[in-house]
Amino acid sequence: MTKNFSRRSFMSKGAAGAVGLSLFANFANDLFAAVQKQSLYSAPSDLQITDVKCAYIRGGHSLFVKVYSNQDIVGHGEAVDATPGTYHLVKMMGERIKGNNPLNMHRIFEDVRRRGFFEGAQSGMYVATLTAIETALWDMAGKALNMPVYQLLGGKFRDNIRVYMDTALYQSSLPSPQDFADAATEAVNMGMTAVKFDLDQANDPNKYDKYNWTASPGELQRMYDQVAAAREAVGPNIDICCDMHGRYDLTTGMKVANMLEPLNLMWLEEPIPAENLEAYRLIAESTSTPICTGENLYLAHPFRRLLEIGGADIIMPDLQKAGGLGEAQRIANLANLYYVPFAPHMVASYLGAMASSHVCASVPNFMILEWQIYFHKNPMFKEIVDFEGEMVVDGHIPLSNKPGIGVEINEEGLRKYADENVPFFA
């Protein structure tokens, strides 16, 4: 059912007669202009998926998908990390969802997940790829219904999404305590109220050897000195969190968590690998430092067990690989039953950041979202997307009220950085 308006028919039907025509003209012109701005697509119930195409950057570690429809509405989605080599997986999933109405995104997600039970649909590349496609379906649905994604998720609790600055002060460069202090100060000067640092350092000369996950006394002292310098530089009212990237053992995790208690961290992130949730419980029970994990957990299932046993004080699923925006909201709502804060991991582009923001706005227990210093220092991250306004203001992402996610893939900009070994949106 297609809307069909013309200025002549509108005017002839709108005026009662020749006398009133001149008085009605201005009103009619304004109303006609407003009508023309509305979507002229056919009914949402007639919407169908026609194709799924993709592109990659960062050596395949960032996947961008575009879902196409019979009404010229395109949905955009993104996945990270578990994405190298997934081109044919995208195409396979695309074939499986063609002809479906994207407004049935939960059913489509469940159909693709169930069909992949013996293809790896429990985690990893399969779920990360499905995440990008599911996100694009939410974007398409919002555009079709002329609503922002947060509204489709049930509405919003907040208009601005607080973020912490990942300083990207990678330990591979052997940063000094002064480097930590300077990076923390820089972030605060940019309007941030929270910062994050990495503590794992593969080439630390104090390591026992490159395979031993136990931190030596020299490593422990280095970690403490670095974080203490950052705390002294920014004072007690700025949140500091530290990431160990799952590269230590249980003993070291406990030692570091207890050692850093006087520095009042917002959290200690992934001191040990993600697989052993019971070991996380032991660390969480041993310290007053909040323990945060979840970026390497997929779907809601492992979060259930993690929360049941008290394995984390804060959860941080990565919304660009955990299963999509619907699954992210389910994870957050599950955590809310245990009064556990929701603080998503985010290493994607501004498309992924805004997609995550819609989920963060839609749940009561949102704490803070990750933000990257590279948004400010690497021009690629502004070139590969189209958006309006400022990315971040005073340490917060202003939530988009545009239909869908509110951020689009800039195909021309993305092409400059695309992985040459993979077809580009083909």
C-alpha cells in the first residue's frame, strides 16, 4: 500500500472554495512539505530482506554488514575480534534470512542460531557474525518504523551514555608511571571522568618467562607504581579501571586485586582467562576491589552461571560479538536480577558505540561504556561512518534520536581502509 500525494490534488481537496483558497495556501504548503518528508515506503508488514553484504578493516578484525530490503531501506551492523575469515559465514547467513521480514529480528536470530547448533553457534565466529547481522536488523526496523532503536527496546532510562577512556597506553611500549599519570591527565582534560589502563606486559623484563602466568615481585611492583601514579595525578574523584586481558593465573589475580585495594579502582578487569568462572568467584571473594569480566563470553548462557556463583561484581559483555542488541539487553536484565552493574566492552567504530548506547539507555543497571582514545587520534574512525553532532561531549555519548541506530557506514570512507583480501560489499 503506497502513499501517493500530489500538490494539486491536496490543494483541490483541502480548500472549501475559491474564497478560502488564498487563506489556506500557506497552511497547505507547510503540511504538504511535512507529508513529503515522511517515509513513502510500503507497509512495514511488506518489508523483506533481499541481500546481506559485508566489508572488513583492521586485518579482518572489524566486520561491517549491510542488510538490504525490498523497500530500499538498508540496515547497518558491526562485529569485532572473532571475525577474521568469516566472509563466507556472512554470505551463508544472508542466504538463510532472505525473504524474512526484518521486524521479526528475535525470530530470525533464533532461527539462525538454532540452525547452527552443529556449526559453532555456541560462541566465537558464528555468534560474532550473527551479532553484526542482528544489529543491522534493529537498524533497519528502526528506519522502517521511524523510531530510534532504544524505543524498539522498550524506551530509555537516560539521554546520555557515560563512557570511560581506554587510554590505549599499551604495555608493549614499556610505559613508565609518569606515562600513566600523563595519559590519565590527558583524558580528564578531555572531559572524561573515568579512565582505563592495561597492566599486562608481555615484554616486561621482570617476567619469569613468556609462558609463565605468575607475576614476579618486579611485575607486581611495576603495576602498582603505574596505577599509583595515575591516581595521584587525577585525585580521588576520577574512576580508574585496570585490564589484565586474562593473561595471569589465579594466584596473581588475587595478589593484584588485593595489592590495588588502597587505590580504589572502579574495577580490575579479566585477571584470568574467561573459561573458569569458579576461579573468578575465588578472586571476587578474596578482595574488595570490584572484579569485572565478560568480554569473551558469548550469548547470555555463561553469564547466568557467572552471576549465580558471584563470579563478578560487574559484567562487561562486548555488544559487537556477544549475540546482538537483543541478547545484550537480555544479559543486562539478567544481571539486574543480581543487582550487578552492566558496563559493556566496546572496541568497535562509532557505529558500534552508538548501537551499544541504545542498549545502555534501555536498561536500568547501566554503569559505563568503553570509549577509545583512537576516536580522537586516528582519522579513520571519523571517515568510515556518517553521523551528526559530536561523538562525545563531557565524557558522555549523546544518544541519537534518529530512526534506527543513527550512525551509518560511509562506504566511500571505509573503502580506503578495507581488507584487500576480502570482497568489499559484494
